[in-house]
Amino acid sequence: MKSNCLEIFENSQYYQDVKEIYLDYQASTPLDKRVLSAMLPFMTSEFGNPHSSEHAIGWQANDAVENAREQVADYIGALSEEIIFTSGATESNNTVIIGLGYAAMTKNISRKTILISAIEHKCVLGAARFLSRFGFNIQHIPVKSDGVIDLEQFRSMLTDDVLLVSVMTTNNEVGTVQPIAEIGQLCHANGTLFHTDAAQGCYENLDVFDNNVDFMSLSAHKIYGPKGIGALYISNNAYLKPEPILYGGGQQLGFRSGTVPAFLTVGFGEAARIMADEKEAERNELLRLRGMLLSEIQKRIPGVVVNGSLDNRHPGNLNVLIPSIESKQLIYSIQPHVAFSTGSACTSGVIEPSHVLIAMGLSTADAEHSFRITVGRFTDENDIVMAAESIAAKANA
């Protein structure tokens, strides 16, 4: 028999005929009902603390956490002991960047330069900026107009003073996919550590060995899992590992103290398992739906421009420029009917043009007329037609 919680979820507005059309899947994905089903026992009857090592209830919770750790490890081709659960990709990114800075200082490592791409998520930019207070030299790797880093300039920046390079796998605003395997290879040849924020990279090959990755950040709510849980891969082979930025009981090999939330890890593990099993078929479907969305918008609105390369991006992502209307005005004017966004949800409230689009060479005016719209697992053709009609009605008014 299904629990009342699961019945409520399946009968909720999202799974029914509702007015709202959700096309902001890179901000957050809806919780897959299969994930919720796996989580529910650990939200109710199996409530134990996984670190309670003296009784069976704690053992059950710990078994669930370790199974989830293996599922996440399998998702990226890692060992389970190399996976540290965090509260999300922001914590993972801060842990590896700031933690490595602390480790380098305490171990008197001479390298003091950190390279990050110019289109990184704000949490990577902020963590690197924090380290500049301690004498680290932070340099931004430029990107070309399509959003891919300039590899020639990157090579010239990769000196023997570079401690760490951080380049995201897939951009959260324009969906650009970076050549992380080549970047990682160049880093290792230079004795440099390589980190990638792969929170948005779920449709790419995330195998950490194929991609020469030392550290990888992940987030569950970008792959139809729950919010509030992420992971950090720390390679056993990395010559320098981050010092913890949270102290307490020494859980998770001392890298991240604090009680691991069993129900969230179970959800993350199940979401990773489903994504690993279904991502190829899902990728093809998202490419089809994205193509339909772009076609429906272009045939209704003149002068639409796609920001970034269509061939090298997240399969569900469109970032488009509509000259006739500012993006914020457009988005606000069609609420609550269609949900999409100007860019990263993590910069909400910041009144400034997208640093990603500016780094790609767009003017401030063009950036202010651009928005991100993303199809996902639960998008259908009717959603696309209705969304395009709503957007066109305002853009052409």
C-alpha cells in the first residue's frame, strides 16, 4: 500500500493539469516520485542516526547511507570511499577550494595561483575571491563567444605556480559543455590539481578517470533528487587534499563533520541510479523537445538569437536573446503561467547583468534581453506550444 505522503505527491499540482508550465530545470528539477518512494521509509519508520553505531536502528540507517554513497560513486566511476556527502554543490565547491587553500598554507606548498573559468558559478568565484585575502593569485580563464574556454590562453596561463584549476563541466546559464578531459590532462601534466563543478553535467560522461578529475562537485536537486544534499568527490590519488571547513564529530573520514541525513542521501543515491540508467534516452528526448521549443519561439518572434553553441550544450538548455523586450519584464509579465529565468537562481536579488553572458562578449543591453529556458524530464509538447505562445504574446505586444 502506498503511503499517504506518496499519494499526495502523485496527486499534487505538478502531476495534474495545472496552469503553470515549468521550464526552469537548471534552477531545480522536480523530485522524481521514484526518488520520493525510496526516501519515505527514512523519513518515517527508519529514522535512525547513521552514526549511532551501538544499535540496530543506527546500523540500518548507516547501511542506507553507504548504499547511497556507492550509487553516487557508481554514477561518476569513483570508489565509495572517495564520496563525501555535503549540503549541496555550493558547500562542495567551497570545501575543495577553500580547503585546498588551507592545506597549501599549512603544508607550505609554494604554488599560489588558482585558475577558474570566467563563467563559473558564483560560489566558485566567491570561494576563490576569499582565498585572495591570504595571498593566493586568482586568475580567470577567458571564454570564447560560444562559452567554451580558450584552450590556447589556458595553456599559457598554466604555469608551475598553479595549484588548482576549477572549470565547471556544464554551465548553469548557457549550458555550455567544457572539454574537461583535455583540461584535466593538461593540469596533471603540469602537476596541477583539477576540480570541476559537475552539478549541471548530468547528461555528459562524468567518469572521473576518463576526465582526469581530482575533485568533483555534485548536487542532487539537479538530477530529480531532493534539495539540501550534494557530494564532493575527493580522489584517493590527489597529492593534496582539502582541509575540512566544518569541524565536529569527524564524520566522513574527517572531511565533513555533522550527522549525515539518511533520507536525503537515499534520495540522492536513487536519483543518481535513475539518471545513470536513463540519461542517454532522456538526452535524446530533451534534444527533440529543445529543438521544438526553439522552432516554436523563432516562428513567432522575429530576431531571436541563441546565446552560445547549440551543438555543445546541455540538451535541455536554451539561452536566447529577444531584442524587443527586457528579459525580467518578459518573465514577470507572464507569471504565474510559465516558469523560466534570466539565469542562475543563486544570484536572485542581484541587479546586474549576467557575468556569464558578459564574459562571452555580449553587451550589457543584450544580456538584459536574454533569458534561460530549460526543458526536462516532465516537459511535454503541449507545454512547449503554450509557453511559446505566452512568450510571443508579450514579446510582440
